[in-house]
Amino acid sequence: MLPKNQSMLSFEIQGRILSFPADIGDAVKAGDVLASLDASEIQANFNQAKAQQKLTSLALDRFKDLKEDGFVSSQELDRALAEYDIASSQVEFFSVKLRQSQLIAPFDGLVQQRFYDPGSMVSPMQPVLELIDSKGVEGHISVPQKYLALLEIGASYAFDISGKTINATLERLAPMTNVGSGNRLAIFSFPQFIAPGEVVNLLLKTQIKTIGAWVPLSALSQGNQGLWNIYTLVDNQDGSKSVAREIVSLEYTDGTYAFISGTIKSGDQVITGGASKVIEGQRFLNQ
């Protein structure tokens, strides 16, 4: 189970951390201030820039009046206008720096981790807080190719989570990253918050029409290309028995037993311990 959004938050400017209005475990809303830098120097520069903007604004107004009366040239008016624009850009610059001195929550969430304490110096892009989405989570399920026909984008499916049944919506299918895997990654959206890391089981109903057999899960050993091995006892001409390996496909499991199909035949004696108990070709004498 994974949060829909998970972000490592950092400041865009260098500075000394002044405070953490939000700490580990706190629930926050989008737009809340999570951490602040000491912005006293930036505030002083901002105030100075505002004063300079006001001064150049007054000067510009006087030059406009004088220009109408013909006492100043167009060049002098343009110079006054440029000085006002420069002062205004400084105001905007330090206004942005003041905003950047605060770490703002980009979405509703829970503070997962805090990496620094108040008083620490931090550089731009250094992670300061980790925030996870609190509105919903996603379940990432590896689905074998043969079951993909049972899934439909946008449909609701049941999940078993710690003994409780909760429904989730299939948002999308993505290819698995493992080379050679025929499975697809199904991503489900849950409408409620569930602790990230929780193990979930997708409950799918299907009918399988095939010839096979039920065996204990302990009888199966991992094979190649998604197939499985089981070990059986076969009769030899001298009256002894030997261990043979059979390749099977796992069709279904209930957690204790597995329904398999493959090269097994009716009457085969399956070794329930699998490869943990015997090796292929091992012989046994009848006692």
C-alpha cells in the first residue's frame, strides 16, 4: 500500500531554520506553513525596496506633471520611469524571497519525517520534511496475464486488508519492471486512508475449467518462467522407487492448498515436502 502523493519538501533558498509549525505525525492542509527560515534580513531588504519604490513613484508623478507643462524632456521622463520599474522589480524580488523562506504544504497530508532541527543551516534542495497524502492511498498489485481479462479500468474490486473487506477502484495498468515477467502492475485507488506499507490481497472471482489436482503448497517449488515444480515417486523395474520432477502451472491457491495442472497423472504419489525434502533422481528401496 502506497500513498497517492509522497513528497520530500525542501526550501528554494539557503537559510537558518527558525521554526517548525508542523512536526512528525501532524495532519496538515494544502497551503499550511510547515517550516520557516529566519527571514529578518530578507524582510529588511523588502522594506528598503518598498521605500525606494514609493520614492521613485513620487518622482515619476512629478516628472509626468512637468512633462505636460514642458519643463522636462521625454528622455528625463523615461529615466524616471526606468528607475520606478527597477524599484518595483526589487520589491517583487524580495517578496518572492519572503515566500521562499516558508515551506508550504502542496497537498493535504501527514508529516512523515523531519530531517533537521530549528537552528540548522540548510541549502536549497536539501530535504527538510517528508509529507505523505492523507486523503487516499494506492494499492499496487502484480496480476498474472491470465487474470487481466477479469479487470476493467474504472471498476470496483474487493480487497482483504487485515481481515476486513474494502473496495477500491482500478485506476490503471502498468507493465511490470522485471524483465521476462508476464505480469502487469494493477494500480487501485482506495477512498480512505490506510497505513502505507499495509499488505493487501485482491479478491477476484473466476471459474477455471481445466484438469488438475489439489496439492499442499509445501509440495511446490519455484520453477522457470512462472512455472512450478512438484516431486513424485515413480516405480522402477527393480522394485525400488525414485524421485521424479514434474512441471506444473499454479492455477489457484487458498493459502494452504494449490490447484495445479501440468504433467502429473492420476495416481502419482506427490512428495508434500517438495525440493526441501528430496532431490530429483533420489532412489528408495521398498522395505
